[in-house]
Amino acid sequence: MKRIMRRGALATTIALGLGSVVGLAFGQEVSGQKGATAGGGVPKNINVSQSALNGAGAQGANWLHTNGNYEQTRYYPGSQINTGNVKNLKVAFVFQTEVLESMETAPIVVDGVMYLTTSYNHVYAIDAVTGKQYWHYKHKMGPVTTFCCGPNNRGVAVSGGRVFMGTLDARLVALDAKTGAVLWNVEIADPEKGYSETMAPTVVDGKVLIGTNGGEYGIRGFVKAFDVNDGKLLWTFYTIPEKGHEGVWAENDATGRNMKRNIAAEKAQLAKDSSFWQTLGGGVWMNPSVDLKNRTVWFVVGNPSPDLYGDERPGDNLYTDSIVAIDLDKGTYKCHFQYVAHDVWDLDAVSPPILVDVKDKSGKMIPGVIHGGKTGHIYVHDRRDCSLIRFSEAMVPQENMWVLPTPQGSRMLPGANGGVEWSPMSWDPKNRLAFALNLHQPMTYHVEPAKYPGGSKLWLGGAFKVIPGEKQWGRVAAVNIDTGKIAWKHDTEQPLIGGGLATAGGLYFFGEGNGQFNALDSKTGKKLWSFNCGAGANAMPVSYMVGGKQYIAMGCGGNTQLDFKRGNSVFVFSL
């Protein structure tokens, strides 16, 4: 259901059959000085250097990025917890938050201090060994907050002595890492136009990088860079160009299948009106990857607006449904590759791209970038020019690709949730496997004419609906990116959404909506350990080490989008 929240009142508006949420949330109370509750503060100085951020993927003491490093690999290099002893993993502590709602956070750990977030933009600083709370920040919302898929927050970024968070009311907040006090607070975009923030920021070389939500409301997407010291805007890259968004009038998708477009009709419509670029969507949901050597930012772009009614937006709708590379220092365009042109199925690109070396078509190792798509494929690109080298075998069933939506409803698989949703993939460098969390949700696509409604009003041009009686399930797929072949599959009773974690101990950790948090053998897919958290395990696990002991942390608060059981706990495990 699509729902609207207004000062605590809840009203049902539009049935979509997938449990998405549209919220207008108002004012949370802020307790404590400058937004942070009393707790004595962190008993040490926190100072995360740029060199520490650069080398985060190679050291096991801390977890400094949402996905572990700038390459977004979600790989932990420590092996104290491994295939031989993971069966002995036990709860070290449980931290309960104040917020009983969807939890998608990836905790950040710095020198034994954990920073974690909840829905509605709470931030906690706690002891990463005992769970003792140091401070608690509650963001005071503005008068209007609009969000499509739950009041989520996926974590903070750290740099120097600061902690950075994007908020549901489309602001960027910098907090003192020691006390939780607000250092600065700036507007990213106007929430009354449909903008919001659920992604974690990325900090690099004095810049805070962040994209935006809002592709369901007729926004114009972007990636922005802000100064870490004062929040000054440094540059903006718009995911919808003012000119050239019609693209090349592609007839086929990235795999070569015809998308059944009426290009002649689209060109005729474009000749009548080309002003729609201002409301064409193209949100950026998840963290970019950063190629420091080549000063390049890589990210993927979400759906066009309106989602399902393409007559309002003729052309390829660049750069929606694309992987894009831009200059880190200037925010200028370098290259792109579009997976689905003129998308009318909500099969947008949302899972973060991963930077790894890959084999080109001749077998030579080159710098590459990979992306797990809602289509159910992993795409492998040449990092030098964005070109596609190969795509994987389909990880989930595909049916009637690309049947056009109709008023009565057209069945097509995968459904609008994927494939791979926003869920970040993980990378196993030893076995050269990418691990992807997949959803199988059979859906029908319904279209209806819809003019831009203005303001922060939902703009879908139809609905995608889960088919009653048809089984839904999830799958972990391990894909060899050099061949595109699936090495192994592990199926689950419920669709999978959240994140996974690969480790040097030969393990892959992931959670399920039924509360199960699992460890698989990363080489074979065999389940080696499981623990039920009591609420949906739909966050992103991380690992770190304090005092010579390795820990695994996982948020268990459920998921709004798929309506998994809510909770308010972060579980931390050790041997």
C-alpha cells in the first residue's frame, strides 16, 4: 500500500501491491543540547583521516564506509571468524534503539565506537564492544517530508571528527563525532518538490557526496558535492541533462532484446513538447563508488517519472536506468551506459556499482565496474569507457520481457522490485565471485494516463501489483564475473532485500525478512550458521575488530517496502 503520514494520522491512498510508503512526516522532538541527548559523549577523540578512508578496505579494525571501502566491495579482510568456527558465533550484545520501524542501516565503526542510524533520522554513538550509549541525536524534521518506500536511513559517513547524515526532509547534517552536537545543517533540495534522502553520504577529499530520492514525484535527479567544513555546495551533476536526454532512440535493452517501443510516436511527441526534462526523475538511491586514481565517481541512476506512463516522456530518458561516471573534482560527465531505455517497468538501476579488475572479452585483466540490476543480470563494464563487456546468466526467472503495460495489467518477470533491488552486492576476490541478493515477485503492470501533478504528489502513471496466489521467494546468487556463469544459488522462502557481507574467512553473511541472519560458505553456498533476530534482518551487516576480537553487526528492524516484521535492535556477534 502507498500511505501518507500527516502529523501522526495515517490515510491509505493508492494500492500498488508491494507495501511501498509515501510519507509526510512532521517534526520530531529534539532532546538534549544541540540535538544530542546527554550521555557523557564518546570518551576519546575521533579523527578519521583521508588516508584511513583511502585504505579502509585493507584493514580489519574499523568499518569506515557504508560498503567497506570506496570500491563498494562489502568485503571484510579479517578471517578470525571462518568456516571452521562460525558455528560457535554467539550474541555479544544487543542494542535497542528508540525507533520501532524499518531498519536498513550499515553501522560505521571507528576505534571501538559504532555510529548507527534508524528510520526517521536518529543517530546513535555506542561502544562497539558493550553497546553502552554515548549519545543519541534526533533530527528535527521540517514541515514536509516526502518518501516513497519507507522512512529509512542507510547510515552515516565519517571524516575528521565529523559524522554526516542525509535526512528525509532533504537536508545534510554534520555532527560532532564526540558529542553529537550539530556543526552545520544545509538543504540538499526542496522536499516540497518531492526530494528526500535515505542513502548514506560518501566523504572523499573534503567533499560530501550525496544523491537523492524522488523519482516517483517528478523531481530532477542529481549527485551533489558539499564542503565537509561548512556545507557549502561545491558542484552538482544532474542525472537528467537539459539537452540530449532523448539519447540514441535505442530499440533494444543491454542484453539485445527488443523493448517494443513506438519510436515514431515518441519522436512526434518530442517535437510537440521537450520541457519534461525538468520532471524526468532519475534519483540516485545508493552510494557511489570512487576511483581515486582516476578521480572518477561511479553511480547508477533510478527510474524516470512517471514510472509507467511513457507517453509523457519520449526518448531514452537519459541518464535514467544507467551507470554513469563523472569527474570527482568538477562533477563533469565522463561516460555512461544505459541498461533500459524509456523504462516503463520500474526496472531501474539502484544497487551500488563495484570497482574490481575484470577480464575483457580477450581474457585480459582490466579495470572494471560491475552492477547488479533489477533485470536479474550482473553487468560487467570496462572502467575506461563504460562499455559493456558481458552480462551474467539470469539470476531469477524472466518472462515476457519486455511486454508493455496495459490498463488491464500485463504480466512480466522480474517484477518491479527485481532482480537486485537497492541491496548492495558483495565481492569475493579469492573465488572471483559477486554475491547478489535477489527477489522473485511476479507482478502485473498497469498503465493509465497521468499528467504531472505538481508539488510532492505521487506520479506513477499506473501501478505494479503482486499477483495473488503466486509464490514469492528470494535467492542468493554467486556469479563468476569473468564468465557470467552462476557458481551456486541459495534460495529462501521470502524475497531478499538488504545487504550481504563477504569475508576472508570464507563466509557470506546475509539476512532474511523472517528474522534469520545466516552465514554461508562463500565457495559452495552451504549454510553454516543461522540466528533468528525476532524481526526482519534487512539491514547491511558489517564486521570490525576491537582488542583482537572480530565482531559481526547486523540491524534487525524489518522492511517497509516488503512489509517484513518491524523491530528496533542491532545484534552484535562474536566467538
